[in-house]
Amino acid sequence: MTTSPATTPLTYNGYVTQVATMAIVNTTTSSGVVVGVDAAFNAIIPQMLNYAELRIQRDLDLFPAISSNTSYTLTAGSNLLTLSINDFVTLQTISIVSGGATYPLLPVSKQVLQNVYGDTAYTAMPAYFAPYGGDAATYGNTSQIYIVGPYPDQSYPVTLTGLVRMQTLAVNATTALANTGTTFISTYLPDMLLQASMIYISQFQRNFGPASNDPQMGPTYEAQYQTLLKGAQGEEYRKKFEAAAWSSNSISPVATPTRG
């Protein structure tokens, strides 16, 4: 069943309009897309979105950003699992499939695997994994490498889960989507998106330090963002049953006795 969000989502046009209004920048509409009349303002919009969206994702560890990938396979005789750097920000689990059953691998240090399962002559179904590093050819700009142990005795399909980067609102900066397209962050965290963007634009307006026209502008938006972040963090913990007593409930200041 499809339902509508109980918020006021921000489209790309809505986002630009809101930021421009708070930053006192005039806007116009060009081919269905809201833009500023100031070329410098338009130039910073993509990185302003980057700043706000990346900060929110790093601060919150968002539940919807946890995804799975089944496109990889371990090769017999090789303990390397090479993933695209674009697949995951942080990998959480690695499982292998054998005989119709799924077996999760346990994370250990790479030193353990190198010492205990460093002999290529011994092969079996892997039971452990460890992060190894980025690819040497591009200094980690292409691949992130994990090792497993023991060395696989055959090819095993792999199921991965981890945190991914969510789609940016900037992809909707087109005539077709600018006034209708939204993202998870612009729909469910529009307040944080705007506050984080205003922190960034305070630097554009030179209102970030003691020598600026309004030295309190940047810190004020930062303080408001931190207030919103505290509440949003609690929600994310509850979604993942990481709240009080590993439950999905927030702590009640009046409930007694304490939960057993």
C-alpha cells in the first residue's frame, strides 16, 4: 500500500526557493527550474547540497541507507573479495551461500587471518572476513578489498549488507523533476537539510567569523542543526532497536520501575 509522507517534502525547486529566501537571494525560473539571479549563488548549490546531505548521513547512520548486494562471488583458491568503492560506505556483513543455506562470516582482524589462514594449501568454506584496504593502482579510488579465511575451496555466491550513499536531491535539477522529485532526506528530514545548508551558505555570505557583518549567523544555524540532530538520532536508534535496553522505545522520564 502506497501512502503519503506526513511531512512537507522539499522538491529541488522548493529547496532552492527556501534557501534563497532565508539567504535573501532573488530567484527566477528558467525552463522550469528555480535558479538564483546571482551566478555565484547558483555555482555553490551543488556543493551546498553535498555539505548538507553528506553531513546528515554521516551524523545519523540512516536506517534506509542500509542496503544489500548479491552481485559478487568468492573465487576458489583466492581469499580476496574486491568491491567497487561506490558500493558501500561501510560494509556491515558478509554472508556466503552454500547448498541453499546462508552462512554469515565473522569479522576479525586481517592479522588473525594472515596468521591462522595464511596457507593457500588449506582450503575450506570461509568462516571469517577482515577489511584489507584499497586498491594500490588508484590509491583506493576504485576498489575496497576484504580478505576471507580459510581460502575458499570452491566458488561461493556472496551476500553483502552495508551503508550506502543515498541519492542526492541534485539529480532532480531538471525540467521534468525539479518541481516534483524528492529524496528520503528532503522528504523526512527537510528541517535538517535546510539548517545544514544555511550553515554552508553563511560562508558564502561571509557571515561565519568574528570579522563578518553578522558573526552569529553561522553559529546560530549550527546550534539549531545540533538541536535537530539530537532528536533525529534518537529516531534512528529506535528504528534499529538500538534504543534503551535494545528496544524501539524512547526513554520515559516518569515510568517506574525501570524496565527489566
